Amino acid sequence: MTETDSLSGWADLAYSSRHMVFEHCAEAIALLDPFTDRFGDLNIATCKLLGYPRQELLNLPVSKLFGHQLADLIVFTQAVMDKGRGWSDDLSCNCKTGERIELEISATTLQVRGSPQLILVLREASRQQYQQDQAYTERTMRGGLIEWRNILNLFQESERDNQLLLSSVGDGIYAIDSDGRATFVNPAGARMLGWEVKDMIGKNIHRIHHHSHADGSHYPVEDCPIYKAVHDGVVHEGRQEVFWRRDGSSFPVEFTSTPVISDGRIAGAVVVFRDITERRTTENQLHVALEELKVLKERLEEQNAYLQEEIHIEHNFREIVGQSEPILKIIRQIDVVAPTDASVLINGESGTGKELIARAIHQASRRSAHPLIRVNCAAIPTELFESEFFGHIRGAFTGAVRDRVGRFELADGGTLFLDEIGEIPLELQSKLLRVLQEGQFERVGEERTRKVDVRIIAATNRDLRQEVGARHFREDLYFRLNVFPIQSPALRDRPMDIAPLAAHFLKQTAKRLNMPGRRLRNSDIERLQRYSWPGNIRELQNVIERALITSSGADLNLDLPDEPKAAAPATASTEERILTDAQLRDLERNNMQAALKACGGKLFGKGGAAELLGLKPTTLASRLKRLDIDVG
């Protein structure tokens, strides 16, 4: 046999020995690959604990075993990979029998072929198993103590032997007599309590370090579990106790007080304690991580609910259509302002596509990966403005049955589109101004101040300068919003865009209604271009949809509201149909009043004026207010 063969043989023997130790270890040990969600290896004790054959466990996703606590498992795994080690007793696992067992898990990281993996030590956390594990741990702790009775025997030996055997133990150990006075203290225990060993011997231990609860209140000696072991001869444990140091500071501990029996009587007790500050810190960090995960989950659910709601809102169109100079000017303005975070104020009549401009700005901005949240200020009751904008906590007011995230918080990192900004009550404008200036707000009923990073795009069909002059709108808020103004033109001011818009709506609506093959004739385009369009682009969309629904063939049956039933004379000149702005407003006012009269004063719902005019209820209400039409 060569020297190489001999070395290889020793290496194989060493590997075989290590594997045998791992395989037959009494502790359940498993190697977890967090990236493949599989166990890389596990020993016999793990199979017995979980009730599965080895091969079935190797093929089974680990997340299936912890499926009911997947979020907790992910947080724990990530914490271990970040810190290199970790401990938890908050996880439970599904056994093959269907039973769910509570686990205490210790974990460390290990590089396997360049990939980080986790070594898990699993223990069943039932009370009986916990006591057995605790006893086993104390018997085999780092200093080399073999059994509990060895500890008791140590106190019958000399101080010199005690120091030699116990000086390397990391946990604190001391012995007390039947009166509670210290007869022995190991160096680790004295160090943790901030004392010298010689200064503790003969003193009442309870008065030294266990005299108060965590909140500082008195801890009577008769209630102390350490001394109960001296009186009742039973082992007592402390899980969430506090020990005090000599300098007045405190630290959380776990301890076990075991009575010492000599000649049939209780001679004292042996106490073993450990500082669990690091464990508590890890638990708190995991708790904070879970709370953050919960908050993120709730926020994502709120955003998802909002986006689902937005899906059901019918937008005017999905792209800006038109080649007229006003539209080209808007496109140039979007190119200029979109890359910045400047506030934008879009002015224009209702139905001109102000929301479309806002969406185009958001999509071209650096915030496009975050949501664009729309708020229709005209549709929010005054008493709900604060809740809608800033959110509320449970119980903040009648009907607040749960916490709610406001629109500002939903838009954090993205864009908030405030439609019909002129409808915000004057008394609430100061609160909106504060958020815009400082980026801070509080939910209704909550004292915690929250920060947000939101870009504001506002839109209005009012003349806000006149509103400021009439003291209906705050001047400082106006200047905060009007950093970059954009004018959304009325459809009557861009007649060359009517044809492409009509064709766009025809294609879009025909697809939605499954009515292919319809077409627009030249005469249809001419009629559309002659119409004044008081309802702007939204009215054009409604006219095209109505024509599709009522047509029986390929040609559309256009029905323009203000056209006479008889065809206009062919000799009518173009000049005869030109109206001044005042005449157009009178025409719009008369048309509104005629609709109200035809509906018997009914504004909304089936057969109401909004349906007859092809307008949204909020738009109708805004227009009635602008035209000063009394609906009483």
C-alpha cells in the first residue's frame, strides 16, 4: 500500500465517522437549501420527529411543512442568513400524521460548494420535551459539566476545585443555603451581576439581584421561585425574569433553581441562569420584521383594491390622439415637465382629457414604476375628506371598523392626481398645504406623524385665480400647485382632431361591444366637425357609442343632441353657424335646462338628466354649478 492510498483510507474513515455521528445524533439535524426550498440532508432523528421517510422528506418542499407559517419561516431564514445564526420557538411544523408540533429551532449558516445553506437543529417544544432538553443542555453545557448531580457534588469539594471546573462555564451558577445566603458563586455569574465573588459569599442572593420586577416594583422574597426550591424541594424555573446588576442596571434571564438534598433534608439550592438579552433582541427584531411585513401586506392589499377599483373606471382613452397645435403643445410640455418632480396644474373644461394628460406625465416620469392614485375631489363628502386623503385608525369615528390607508400613503413614491381640486372645502385646504410643503401627515385619530414622498398633479375646470380673489381658494395653495400650468383645450378649439378621435373611439368601442364592421362616412365627419361639443371629448365618445348601439348596418346612426331633426339646407353658409363664447354658454345653459325639464328635475340615476346628457353625475353637478343653474 502506498502512502497516498494510506492517506486516502484515513480520509474515507474520517468522513465515514463524521457521517455516522451526524446520522445517529440524538438531536434532529437537517441541512436546508433556502434557494431550492429543499432539505439537502437530514438525520434519523429528523425523520422520527417529523414522521416521514428520509427520501420523502428530501423530495418534499420545506415550505409545505411550514405552509401555515410561511411568512414567519421566510423572516427567520433571512435573519439567519444576515447574522450567520439564529434561534426561534415561534414556528410549528406539519407532521406526516397531520399533527402540528411546536418547534424550537437553532440555525447557523454553512457554505456548501459556494452556496449559503442553513444547518437546523430541531427540538419539540412541549413542556416535557423542553424540560428534558433543558436538563440535557445543562448537563452538557460548554464548560464540560456531565450531569446535574456532578454540579451538586462540586459544592462539597474545595473552592480550588470549584474554580477549576466551573470557571469555563458561560452560564451563571451559584449555591444558596436554606436561608438564601450564597455559599458558592462561579466567575461567570459574578461577572454578569457586576460583583466580585468574595463580595457575594454569605449575602442574601435575593436582595442582591432579584429584589424587584422588571417595572421596578418590589419582589417579595416569599414569591421568589429561587427560594421556593429551598422550602418545597421542587425544581423551579424562571422564563421571563429580570436580574439586577450591582450598578442598578438589569437584564432578562432564564434560570433553574434545583433543591440540594442532604441526609434526607433540604440543605439549599443550586441556581443556573443565563442572560437572554441577545435572544430577546432577536425575537424583537423578528417581531418588528413581521410587523413591517404585515404593514407592507396591508398596504399592497389597499393598493390592489384601489387598482381593482380603477380597472372598472372607464377612462376616455389610452393615448393622446390628435395632431392639432394645442395637442402638440401639450405633448411638448409633457416632455419638459415629466422628468421633474414639479407640481402640475391642468386647467380645462370637463371632458377635455385632463386625467389623460396626468397619466401621460406620470408614465413619462421616474415614478412610473409606482402607482398613480386618482382622487375625485368633487365626489368626496366634506366630512370624509381627511379620512380619504390621510386615512384613519380603527375607532377614529363612527363606522371606522378597521385601519384604513389614505390616498397620500397609497401614492408614496408615486403620483397623486387631484381631480377637480377647486372643490376642496376652504377649511381643509390648509391641511393639504401642510402635506405638500412638509411631506408629513397624521391619520385621523392617530398621533403618529408619517412621511410621504408624493408628486402632485392637480386638475380643475374652474378659474382658480378668480376663486382666490373671491376667497374660495387659498392663495398659498394655488401658488404651490401652479408651478407648471397646462391648458387642456376644448374640443371645439381643435376641430382637426375630431376625425381621428372619432375613428379611435369607433375602433375601441366596436371591439368592446363586439360590433365589428361599422364605419364613419365623410358626411358623418362633417356633421361631427360642425357640432359645438359642450361636453368635449367625453361627449364625442358617448355619441359614437350611442351611434354604434342604434345602428343596424355598417353605417352609423349619428344623433347629435342640438341638431334639428330636419336636415339643414345645403346652401347654409359656414359663417351662419359660428357662435360667440357667450352664445355657446347660453346654448349650453338652455340645453341643460331642457334636459332638466324633460327629466322632471331628476339629476341622477336611470332616466335622469346625467344619463340623457351622457355625463357623469359629478360632471353634471359641477357644470350646473358653473352655469349657475338652480335645480331647486
